[in-house]
Amino acid sequence: MRCKYTFFVGVLFLCFNLKAQVSEVNPPDYIKTITFKSENSDLGELPIIRLGETFYLEFDALVTNEPDFYYKIEHYDYDWTESILVRTEFLLGVDNFRIQDYRNSFNTFQLYSHYSLSIPNPQTRALTVSGNYLISIFDRDDQLVFSRKLMVYEDIVTPGISIKRSRNVQTIDEMQTVDIEINTNSQINNPLQTINTVIIQNRNLNTAIKNIKPQYTIGNKLIYRYVDKTAFYGGNEYLFFETKDVRAASMGVEFIKLEDIYHSYLFTNRSRANLPYTYNPDINGQFKITAIDREDVSVEADYVEVHFSLAYPELLNGERIYVYGNYNNYALDDYNKMVYYPEGKIYKTHFKLKQGFYNYKYVVLNADGTLDEGRISGNFWQTENNYKVLVYYRDLGARYDRIIGFNEVSSTNITN
């Protein structure tokens, strides 16, 4: 009887793992500035790519031995469980191939090698279906170095998006609601069952709202006008700094020092949660690599040790403060966790970032693992945010989830 029970539990465990949701793996400390680019954008933004469009994955290895890296591409369903498609059904050509495009840094204090993977390329000639993908980067010993998600969509429907103040009177001053309208056609079968929608605020997949079904239909239109289900906290405009000139203090930088590399000390920040909202243009948590007097910033931009400081009371009960932004894919890691210094009643941390313009904010990780993005920055309905909507579709009897529509808007013109 015990053997049967052990076998049953083992089968359950195996089945669970076969359908486990995949998570991105963050890189080790020597891998920096992971960036997706398309033919139309050089921002390090969330990779949402039109089917057939060329895109690039770039990153730096802060070592001097020019290590070899290999890439692998996998297809996933809407919920980020691995799809049942075999590789030949979603990929034309082969993957698991060495990244051959790399160059060494030039005229920099910090030595590094810059790697660039383009899709399509002579080996991987095309991604042939839409949907969720995961690109994994391995070293020559077949050890996973890091992985990143991307979404590939087809232009079949274009969701209409409008941003409203919260319909809940308790959160009307803090939250923004996303209303969606999708005009389907005769090619979409049983949309209430076959359509799934995802809303992403400021290109942050960690806080995306998923599993959204239409609230009701009017003819061929799918209507989403929920009170709370599609609402996000507004947050505040991101803080920012610029290090395009390492020899001078630029925006947000109080002073600099030259040691082994340049060090930029940012002005000390303070809580904005209890201050009135003030509009300050930002790039919604993103970053852009830029450097003066450099022709090719991919290999000529240097790395700077950036020092952050926050005047804030010490948090107890296991709460922690992090420097948050897309510079590291919104990850909470040891290096961007702040340390409290009681003598100055201040939190500090420092880490290397490539020259450029960066958005960031401070967030609190609670002891229970929940993230409080607004405790230090505040939440305001007026905040300008970027919202992206992806429309997933699995036809009756289909074997995988397609992405058949994509659109994005800014909350600049938010209405009641």
C-alpha cells in the first residue's frame, strides 16, 4: 500500500512540474545591461515583437576572457506553462547555437565584452507562430546564465484602450482603471471562452493583470469595464539620473569621484508619499544607454558605480527597501537592496550601471513577500503611466495560444 501511495504522489509531483509556470532567471553579477531592441526602438523595454519583425537581445559580460554563450528558444502558452508544440512547429532553423556577434569595450575603465543576438539570423531563420517565448542564455558548460521572456503578436485585432480614474470611491485618488474594447470578427469563435487578455503597466510583467475575460459583449465587441479587476495603483513619476558625462555631475548627480572607475553619488532622496503630486516627465521606469563624445555606445560607454541614498526611518519586522526599475528587469536582488545606516538615519546602496539615462524608484518588500510600490513614492491618480494590452486566442481544438492583438496607451489623457 505504501508503494502505491508513493507512486501516486510521485506522479502528481511529475505532472505538476510538467505544467509549472516558467519564471525568468536573473543573471549573475558579471552580466549587465540586458536590453531588447527592435528596428524601431533602442530602449531597454519589454520585448513585444510583431511576428516576422527583427529583434535583438544585447548584454555585456564584465570579464576579460570573452566567454562563449549559447541561446535556446522555447514556446509557452498564455499562462507561461510550456506549450506542446515541438520546436519545428514554432522555429524555422535551429537554436542552441553560439552567439557569434561580440565585441570588446574600447577606451573604458571597466573592461567588458558586448554580445548581440539577432533573430532572425542564419541559424534561427524565423519564429513562425505568435505567442509567449523564453530565450535562455547558457555558458559553454551548458549552465543557465539568464533567461528573458518575450511576446510575439499578430495584427488581427487592435484593442481600444482608455484610462479612467478608479470607480471605487475608496481608491479614486490612488488608482487608475483600464477600460478595453475589442472589435472581433467572424474569424473569432466563441470569444468569451477563447479570448484571454493581459494588461501590463510600465512594461513590468511582475505586476501585470492576467486572466481577464470580457465583462460583456455588444455585437462583435468585447467590453471590459470593471470596477476593480483592471485597476492599477497610479504610483508616482519615476526619479531619474543621467551619467552620459562621467567627468561631470549631470541630472540627479550631486558629485563624482574617480577611483578604479568613476563613481556617481546621487542626491539623497526622500519620501514623496505625503507630498502633493507634481508632474515630472519620465520614461516610465526604463533606461537608455547614452554617452557624450562616443560614436558607438555599445562598446564605448563606460560603467559607473552609482551610489543611491534615501532618507527614511528604519523599517523593522523584516521589511526591506530596494532600488526598483527596468535597469535589471524590476528584479529584487542582494545588490539593489538598501542598507540602513543609523548614524545618518539613511538607507544606502551602490552598484555598476552603464552610462546613460535611468529611471528608478524605491519600493518596500514586506515580510510576507508582497511588494509595496507606493509606500515611499506615493500613489496618485494623475501619474502618467504606460499601459500595454495583449489579446490571447486559442481557437476551439487548437494546440497553442496565439497573441492576435496588441496596443498601448499613456494615461496622460486620463478621464473620470
